[in-house]
Amino acid sequence: MALEWLAGGTVTSVPGFLASGVACGIKRPAAPDLALVAAERPCAAAGVFTTNRFPAAPVLYDRAALAASPYVQAVAINAGCANACTGDEGLADAREMAGLVASGLGCPPEAVLVMSTGVIGVRLPMERLRVGIPQAAQALSADGGAAAARAIMTTDTRPKACAVRTVVGGRVVTVGGMAKGSGMIHPNMATMLAVIATDAAATPPVLDALLRRAVGRSFNAVTVDGDTSTNDTLLLLANGAAGRAELSDPDAPEAQALAEALEVVAVHLAQAIARDGEGASHFVTVRVRGAAGEADARRAAKAVANSPLVKTAIYGGDPNWGRVLCAVGYSGCAVDPARAALWFGELALVAGGRPLDYDEKQAAAVLQQPEVTITVDLGLGAGEATVWTCDLTHRYVDINAHYRT
């Protein structure tokens, strides 16, 4: 069967997974702020985490837990408090959070991972989690994926979830996931949290390999503001409920269908984060081709996507293409100005490093569309990369100037 999108898909579209989302009083005013995703049996697992040198307590806890045993049965996620820069006490809180989930589900504490998102430098209100986690465990449901996706939101304006179905090794397999993220987004594997689940059977090393490949083409290809969070976490859980032998080679032909489904879900969630960038009014695709290599193409695309001058020009509808070439020029990639070409949408603006005789009003009209594509061809080789971002608006400043107060 061809890859099939599931209408209203969530993490619980995957057979054998339950989820819930409840309000336990971390957020003010009261709103759903605690999500729980649980499998009916232990899952092989893999994770990718922030490269920020101030990793949050849940990142430290999860890294250690997966290193000790890559088998997981539940993930608890709170919003409203990042539990970052909280020292040994924060790590103890993350450990207690896992223990509370384990008690509620009757599984070992080491089979529970945790995530947190919100304000940095604030201790988790454990007295509220001691009440909320049992409530979340009681509320677990095969229909709870949407509630879980909503409970992990901070400045997000909408939940982010999806699911697809495909065939792996002759068995119908589902891949579903959820993510949160709107600001402080520039993953280097951002605040970006995601859980992806599947009923495929695969060993932890295979999941790790497939996850890292997918991340390179999805979450590591999205940026909102160039800030890599202290809490970025992406987890992949596979419960094997589809009922076939474990995939033990990530390069085997039967693994490719799972790899494709995983990448499709990851790209959808990553793009949803860029579309929901704090205060965003435009979704922007930056494509660089003709670079000396893929690394150069990615370097150039990210420089353009992160440029405040490019992002504000798009917001203002100003086709100031010089800002794009300027960003490419300082990105560190190899450039021959005499070979560079540039397009806004389908409209060619630059060739051979010089402006073409284009219609300025037509160029401005391209930037009036809610989705904008910028393409740069460096004319040097076969390197290509695509990065997704958004514009930079007054609203972004408003949101982040008063994030705590």
C-alpha cells in the first residue's frame, strides 16, 4: 500500500498506545499542562536531545535512562516549567516525576522518560505533579492523543500532531506523533519537544539510526529565531504490536518503508512548528542548490532563514533580495558571486550575481502570500538543502518581552 495519511492522526492512532492531557496547576491561568503517553507493553526506544551546554534536568535524566536501558513504557511531559538550570534538586524532581508515573502505571521507574517546557530557572511544583500525574494515569485513553498534544503547548497557538500508515515487511504499520514548539526554535540534534510512536518492531540501534536520519531532514531543518533550547527532546518508541520480526538492519530494504513514514511524520511536525512560529504571519521555505556540497548548502540556507533582516523584510513585504545574498555571503559557504542566482517564488530576481529587469510590484506581491519560497542557486556543484522558517513580526517581540511577566 502507498503511504496513507490518517485524518485527525495523533500519537494514539498507533495501536497499543494511550495518552492523556490534564490540568494540574503548573500554568497560570489554569490550562492543560501535563501530558502522559503510555504503551501497553515495553517499547524499544531512541532519543535525540539538545546540544545546548545548559541541558535541562529532564534531558540529563532521559539521556542516562536510555543509556542504561533503551526500553521505555511511558513518557510524561509538563508545560509551564522547564526544570532547567535547577541543579541537583531539579534532577531529583525529574526522577520523582518518573517514579510517580511508574507507580500509577505499575511499571519500573527506569521505563519512564520525562520532558518539561516553560520558564528556565524555576523548580517544578512537585506538590501539583503528585496530584496531577495520578490523574493523568487515570485519564489514559486510546483517544487521548489530541488532549496530550494540547497539554504540552506553551506559546503555541495550536496543537501539532499527525499519523500515517504504511506496510513494513508485509505488515500494516502506523507511525504517529506530536510536537510542541513556537519560539526558541533552532534544533541542533527547539523549545521543541516531540514524541513519535510506531507499532513496527525494530531494535533500539535501528530506531536510533532511522531517527537521526529523519531528524537531519526535519527538525534540524527548521528554525524560528536561531535559539537552541535547553530542553529539546525527540523520542521514538516502537512497541512491535504490528507483529513481525524485529528490524535489525537500518539499511535493509524492509526498513525503508518505516524510514519513509518516520521522515514524513517528522517533516510534518517540524513544518508545523515553523508555521506556528511566535507571532508569525508567513511560512518561509529557503532552498539552496548548486552549492559545493550539502554542508555548504545547509549552512547558507540556515543563514538566510535566521537573518532578522530577511525575516523582517518578508514580514513587511519588501523584496529586498540583497539581504538574502548578504546572508549567504557571511554563512561561510563557498561562493562565486558571478554565478549566483536568486528567485522569490517563481520570479527570477538575480542571475550571474546581478539584478534582472524584474517587476518590483510583482516581487512584492510574492511576499504578500502566506507561504513564501526563496531559492538561491550558487552554481558551484550539486549540494542542496531546504530549511523552513517564518517571518519576524512585532508580535514576536511582544510575546518574548513579557514571557515571564
